[in-house]
Amino acid sequence: MFLKSGLTCFEPLARRVAIRIQGAPGYRRLAKRLKPDFTISEADADERAVIFKGYEPAVADCITVYVARRQQAIVGSVHLVRHPPQEEFPLAGQWFYSLEVWPLWRRMGLGEALLRKVLDQAKAENAPALFCLVFADAPAALKLYHKLGFKRVVVPGFEEQLEDEQRLSGRRRVVLCKSLD
């Protein structure tokens, strides 16, 4: 049941209703109190095969995927990526990408739990810092990242690429970093 919430034809309606309810005052407090049991672990081989379909094996080897599960269903995921130092590549170091919690399970602390798992792993690997790219117009993501100590940084040689991307797409991404020392 990878990447499915199990609601089938009712999913679009349920998603809209859930998003509306999740914005109500007090929802987060109530959701955390009533939160179903979730587990967070590294994705297994079958899940990785689905996630990395079409990727070169060498690329997939530098990525660890963590998934949040409720019973057997995956309800969220995040990627920890290790970029090797290269002169022409400004993203050297450890980065997390694709932090996602399925809409029906948002505002229950899963995003924070997934991110804490990545932070723990990066610290265990003695990474000096953890980086991420986030859209500047994503207030929920920015709020979570700032809560966990991420700060905006400028990566020399990368800002020009981000500005070009903004000209093409109309959206700006920024780099955030958390020191792990």
C-alpha cells in the first residue's frame, strides 16, 4: 500500500475536508493527544525500489529514505542525501529532501518526527551540518524548520541557480542549515 492512504475514490473529498479541519484552532493539540501510533524506520528494499525506479544505483546508494507508518500504511517520508564534495557542485554535505506527510496525517507531529530522525542520523555520521532547500512561500515548512533550529544561509555559487530557477518558475527556494556541532 505504498504511497496510498487507503481512501480510494473518496480521497480527494477526504483530503479537502482534512485540510479544512486541520486549520481549525486547537486541532494540533487534539490531534497530538489522540494521535494513532506511528513508527518511523528506514524504507525496506521493496519501498526503495519503488522510490528509486529509474535512478542510477550509484545515486540511490547515497540516499537513505525514512518512512512513517501507521500499521502497514506509509503516511510520510523524508530523504537524507549525502552529496560528496566536488569543485563544481555547491551542495556538498548532508541534505534532506522530500519531507512529506500525507494530507490526512498532517499536524500530528509526523513531519517533526521524521526530521528528527534525519537529524539524529546526520549527527551519528558526524556531519557538521544538515541543509535543505525550501520554497520561500511555504510557511508551514519554514515554521517547522525554524522551530528545529534551521537558519537561512547563502551558499556561494548556488544563489545564481536559485535566482534563475525563480525567473523560470516564479517561485523562490532558499537554503536552510542547522549546525550539528
